[in-house]
Amino acid sequence: MSRTAASPTRLALRGDLLEVTADPGFGGVASSKVRFDADHWLLIEDGRIVGRSATAPDASWERHDHAGRLITPGFIDTHVHGPQIDMIASYGAELLEWLNTYTFPAERRHADPEVAAVGAATFLDALLAHGTTAAVVFPTVHKVSVDALFEAASQRGMRVISGKVLMDRHAPDFLRDDVDGAERDCTELIHRWHGRARLAYAVTPRFAPTSTPAQLDMSARLLQAHPGTYLQSHVAENRDEVQWVAELFPRSRSYLDVYRSHGLLTERTVLAHGLWLDDDDRELLADTGAQIAHSPSSNLFLGSGLLDWAKLQDAGAQVTMASDVGGGTSLSMLRTLAEAYKVQALQGVRLTAWKALYSATRGAARALHLGHEIGSLEPGTLADVAVWDWAVGPVATNRDRLARDLHERVFAWMMLGDERNLVSARVAGVERYRRSEARGP
Ligand code: GUN
Ligand code: ZN
């Protein structure tokens, strides 16, 4: 049957469909929150998921047969620094020294529109090549880096939340802004990008030490003036940093309380790390709906500490999953989940594959108020999906073959897999990454 230009695009992807439908908590490996339909067809019309079928749909559907492969919602990375792919894996420093030695000089380069444009395209293509289809991103203080990122994201149809980094003190001259200029830049960027395509603006004070109280107040003004905007920052990552914040804000009860007192904790607030929090802080997170973007790879690499996820969960605070590249050493959310498992293991807590997967898909979507759009294989959501080999290489293949139940299989995929497992990534149904055929399992 020939299709006219006006007819809907109908796509069907065959594979093992896996999603986690609700927070499984820290319970056992048997979970009623897991939906697994082995060897089904995922049906997509005009970029949206419309259903699933055990049998092949008719020839009016463009069929892609991935039988024997895994199909999941695309991953959501809730905290990652695009320009930091330029200095990922930099040796031997804790946070504050690492920022000064490696990070700030790398971010400086993105003042150049050409560097910013190439960097944004490279970064987003890399996310897609790791199976990440949506992200909450730090660019740099330069307006041009925000324009470049949003432009590249809109070209790819991606869900990206981002905004100009704010730093008006304790930063090198070449990265420092000021309250009035930054407010003008942010307002202009919000008008240009917020709500356009699948983009949303995040007011982005880097972290409390690099913003004056006046700049934090300005951030809150932006949030109030522009409904639906997000707030992203860092909190309580490193002990020296926490001490510094206590000195800079002597009247605040805690690091997190600095953000509260400036009106920055909302249900659209995404705070990376949250390692050095107390019970009151955790309660504050739960009360405000602000989420912690857990960055285990970064926390290990920079020697920052271990997230007490169980206490956050008990308090009712939301935790989502983040690579935090370049503090993190991989854009792969599979590797990130594997690191998260080990971080919990060090504290005697078991992180099931279900809880881990939930936090990087549907849980993240819900925490970002985007559950209607991403994070699941539910009809009505956009078809941001990833197709994976269950196993790549002899060891993983052997392990996969010997797995006795679904959790064992998914857990081995999570612990042993990475971007080499990714076969295809689609954004709103459009294939944006496909592994070259030369490289199979
Ligand atoms: N705190 C302030 N800036 C940064 C950053 O770029 N990376 C990390 N990991 N922590 C930060
Ligand atoms: Zn970060």
C-alpha cells in the first residue's frame, strides 16, 4: 500500500518490552510494579505510543523486528554538564580543586559560538548513543551555550531542560556574571525557548558559593515570573563545600536551607548530590517536592561520599538518577545504575534492578512532572524508546543465558551493560541513533 504524505506514520517495534510502572521501593526482587511483555510489538503512531500487540500488525505498519532484544523507555538523565565532556576523566582532585583546575577552563571555551554549537551537537548525539533521550543539563554561563544547546535539542526533537549558569562571585573573571545582566539574559532566553518544542527553561544558579544572596533572590524572581520553569543546582556534595557554605551563609540552618530561604525549593527543583543532609533537610525536600539527582559515578570519582537513599526514601523525598558528567565518568545510565547499586551495597542496602530502572525512567519523569510525556511505554506518551542487546560479549552472554528469572536477567544487563548494548534510540518515534551493523554482540 502506498502512503500519501498526509497519512500517519505507523511504526511497530518487536522485542521484549520492559517498564517499571510505579516506585517499587527498596523491597524484594519480586515486584508487581514491573511490566514485561516478552516478544511483543510496541505500536507507535505519529511519534506516540498507542499500544502493544502479541502478534505482528498488518503491513500498513512500518515494522522493525528486534526479536530477542530488550525495549525500554529511553533513559532520563536528571543532571549532566554538556560542556564537561571536554574534561571528563580528569585526574586526582576533590570538588573545589577539580572545578578550578579542570572545569572552569573547559567551560570558558564555550563562550565561542562555534565551540558551543559543535559541543552541543556532540553532547546530544552522545546522549542518544547511550540510550538517553531526555536530560536536565548544565551548559555554561554563556548565553550562546544555552542557545546552542536548545537549538541542537530542538533539531533532534529532544526533551531538554536547561538554562544559563549563574555565577556572580567566587568564579574566575571569564565566567562571572552580575545580577542585572544575568536577569536580562535569562529573561530573553526564557522568552526564546521555554515551552518551545520539547524544551523547558531551568534557572541555574551553579551552587550557593558562586551566587550572591542578591543573585539567588533574582533566581526566585525568575521562577515566580515564569510559571513552569525549573530550578537546577547542586547541594551538599562535598564536605569542604558544605563548610564553605556554612561560612558564607552563617544565618542559614544548613546548605539546603540557603535555597529554602531564597525561595528556590519547588516541585520543579532538581538538586544534584545531597550527600551531606540531615533529617530536617530530608523533610524539607519531601515537603517542597524538590528532588535529589543522585550522581553515584561522580560521587565515587570525586571522592564526595555515599548517598543515604534509604533515609531519603523514608522521609518521602524523591531521588532520580544522574550521570553528572564530567564529575561522573560515563554518560551511560546503565553504568550509572551499576554504580548506584554499589553505593547502596557499601551501606548494606540492596538496590533492585526495578528500583534503579524506575529512578532513571518513570520515576524521573514523574519527579519532573513529565509522566504524561516520557519515562514509560504507556499509550499516549511520546515514543522516546531504546532498543538494547540483553548481552554483549562472551561473559555477559554466558551470564544472560544462565539467568534463572527476570530480575536476574535485568540485573545482569544493568551491571554488565553499557552503550555497547544499545542498538537503536528513538525520539518521538524517529530513530536518532542506530548502532552500525558491523558491531554485533
Ligand atoms: N558543584 C558546582 N559545580 C559543579 C560541577 O560542575 N560539578 C559537580 N559535580 N559539582 C559542582
Ligand atoms: Zn553537577
